[in-house]
Amino acid sequence: MSALRPEIAQSWQRLSSAGLDPAACLDTGAAVEPDPGTRLRRAAGPVLTALEGHLRGSRFALVLADRETRLVDIRLGSPELEPVLQSVGVVPGMLFTERVSGTNSVATVAELRRGIAVVGAEHYLESLKRFACYGVPIRDPLTGRHAGVLDITCLTADASPLLRPFLLGAAQQIADGMLAEARGSHRRVLAAFEAARLRATGPLVAFGPDLVLTNDAAADLLQPVDHAALQALRHGRPGPVRTEVELASGEGMVARVEPVGAGGFLVELERPERPPAVRAAAPVPDRDWHAELRPRIRRYRAEQANVLVLGEPGTGRTTAATELAGAGVPVLAGAHVTVADTDVPLAEATGGGTLLVEDAHLLAPAVAAHLAREVDRRGVRLVLTAGLDGLTAGETAAFAARCPVRLELPTVRSRRDRVPALAGALLRERAGPAVRFTTGALRTLAAHDWPGNLRELATVVGYVAGRRSAGDLTEADLPPGYREGPREPVPGALWQAERDAIVRCLESCRGNKVHAARRLGISRTTLYRRIRELHIDPEALRERPA
């Protein structure tokens, strides 16, 4: 074939570097049922129905993808197209990112954020080369963020230059529908705020799509970082919520959260009826992620307890373990230590001393067995760190059993309400007080999953800190992979616990859902449903280390 167009060639280069096989076939078993209740689908429904009427009898298909590049609606001009599209993986609920489906006018449009045609041999996957397609991005007019892709697909013999203008008008109609719905939501939020303001005796805040309203008491009390933290409280909780919050000022409050319409909510703040029985002499710095665990850490250290510190990478396992063990204690690195390496540290800790073993789940079985015997014989106190799933059986599990106390560290995604304050504190450390995050940037940071936890957050803040010497840092200043706002509501604790369990299992199975379902003891259908409801991307887990 002739030389590829630049945008097509660049897409092929990305996919070749990622290791995608052009002969790969899409696994339709990975499709999940699309959510019909999103603002995109509600706005697109009438538009797609009208277009479907224009295409009736033709061999064209309309495909709508959401901002995650998952196919959420497919309309056919002719029923004969359905088995043809199904045979190549074009089915509702299928993830259609470039990494999965190659170069095409859904995935590549989502990648480039602009309209593009992909015809015949320009497709990266062999299975798609008989098709021609044109896609355009849909942008949320309220937030300016990418909202999805509208695509029209046909066999190459039916390709037409009229596809582009046909789609552009439809994409604009969908965007207009999203804006109209948002305006309606704004009206509902405003009405609810006015009604609540008449009875509220304390701080009151109302949140809607890209909208924040406050009464005077809230305006005087709250800082931008508090707005982001309060918004994180609401996400993922469909009904009313009552919970305790700590503001940036260090003051503790009780927040009562009430949903308003499809996307808004009210937050009323009040001071607790009783002050805390014990309060620190000074507020705990925002930088101290382990502040809630600090009393337990001090107690275990005073008791000289054997402690196993559990947590995902980046949650501060080494920091917590070092504080538990004390400065200057001998340390072993589980990933590299041999039996010979243990002699000196064990000798230093003999007779009531402490031995710190990092990444105990990575110890070789022979080393773990040797340490277990010597620790018992020499009377050594242990402080271990390990991953959450690494000590399930064998000699390493037997060695870790010598720690009756287990301290599990929270992930960043399980405490999203603390991310704004922590990000602000990290920024002040690196750039000083002249630079600050906007509320929108803090809200975006709080919505990220942070698989690398504290380490990843610190790296991102360090990157951002070098971009300005003064002024506001907005979402545009964040690294490219972190600029999208909240994709879906942020979860509560129970939601997050189940999600974490499934994510860890999928990681250990390299994203293989059949194996993960078997290991979890549930059916594939149940696993697929929970993957959809918990907003998990199995494809993204294939590349993570088990």
C-alpha cells in the first residue's frame, strides 16, 4: 500500500511499541453492559434515533463511545450488518481503546481528540481492514472535557465523502443536549440551595455540574481545598450521607450531604455536639498521611510488639515500619537477601533488639525459614513490611505469623477526601506559598485512581511544581494522563474494598477474567457485572506486575 498518512502512521507506531499484534481478535466476552443513565447517552438517544431513520435500508452503522472509549450504543441501517460487526468485536459494552482495537475512527479519535477517517488497509488490525469509518469527538460544552466519540462505519465498498458533515452536525446536537440537561441541573441545584438557605443555621454549600454555591457562613469558613474534599465525600453514595470531616483549618465538622437531581448535592456543615475527648496540641500537618494511625504506631512501639505493616506499593510502608522499629535498627531487603546476608543483622538484634525486614513477601523460602528459626532462638523483635496478597502460604507466611499485630495502610483512592489537602501540602513544600492549585485541579487529582499511591501523587505534584513560580495551577498544568476530571462517582469504603479485592485478583491473573472469577469463587457473569459497576479496566491491569 502507499505511505500512511501522518496521523495513521503515528497511531501504528504507538501500537507497535505497545506490542499489539495486528492479527489479534477482539474478545467480545470482555464486553460489559453499558450504563444507560449517563448524561451522554441521555443526550445522544434522540439524536441517534433520528439518524437511524435516515440510514434505514443502508449498510451503515452508527457507533457511540463514551469518554472511556467503551461502545455504549450501536444503531444499524440494515440488520445484515449486525453479525458482520459482531464478528470483529463491535458490540455494546466493548472497550475500544487503541491498545485493544488498534487504529480506527473510534479509538484514534479518542486518542487525538479530533475527527478522523480510517479506510480499509489503514486499520491496524487485520480483522477491521474491510471497513471504512469516520469518527468525531464529542466535547462536554459545560466542562470542555472529552465526553465521547460518534462514529459511522460501513464496508469499504460503501465509503462516502459525505460521512464527515453527516456526523459533525449530529455531534453538535448531542453536545447541545448535554448542555441543556446541565442547565436544568443548575436550576434544580439553585432551587434546592435557596430552599435550604432559608432554614440553614450554619455553613451551606451546593454543588452542581461545574457549579458551586455557598452562603456567607460557608464562604468565610471554607478554602478551595475544602470544596474539593467535600465533593469527594458525595461521589459513589446514592443517598443522603452524614459523616465527619476535617477542614483545611484543622477544625472538625459534621457534614450532612443530600443529593439534588441527577448530579447535584447540598452539604450542610455543623460542629459536633461534643468536642473530641482527646485532641492533639496542634493540628496534624496535611502532609502526614498516617496521622490516623499515629496513636497505634506509638503504642506498638512502646509495647515492643512484633508488627506486620501491610499495604500497596507507595502507601508508605517503609516510613511506618521505620517509625515502629526505631532509628538505627538493622534492616533486611526481602527481594535480595540471602541466608549469609542475615548473620550480621541478626547478631545486632540478638537479645531483645529489633530487626526490620522490608518486602517480607519477596523472601526466598529458605531465607524465610532460616530467619524464623534464628528469630525464635535469639529473642529478636520483628517489624515486617509486605504487600497485601504476598503472604498467603509457605515459609514466608510462617515467618510473618510471628507478628500478631497487623497494621494495614490506607490507599490514596480509599481516602480521596484527603487528597486535596495532601496535594496542597506537597506543593507548598516544593514550590512555596506563592503557587497554589485551583479547586478544579484539586478535584481532578482527587478523582484519579493513584495506583502508585503516595509515591505517584508526590511525583505528579513535583512535576507540576516546576511549571510555575507563582499563581494558580489549573488542570491544564497537570501531566497529560491526569487532566481528565472525575470519570465516575468516587466510591465509599465498602465500594472501594470490593473494588480493591477484584483489582488485586485481576492483577495477579494478568487481567484474565476467567482465572480471576475462578479464584474469587464467582461466575464470569457476576465478575463482568461487578467490573462494570465498580468501573474497573481489566486491560489496564494486564501490564501491571502481579
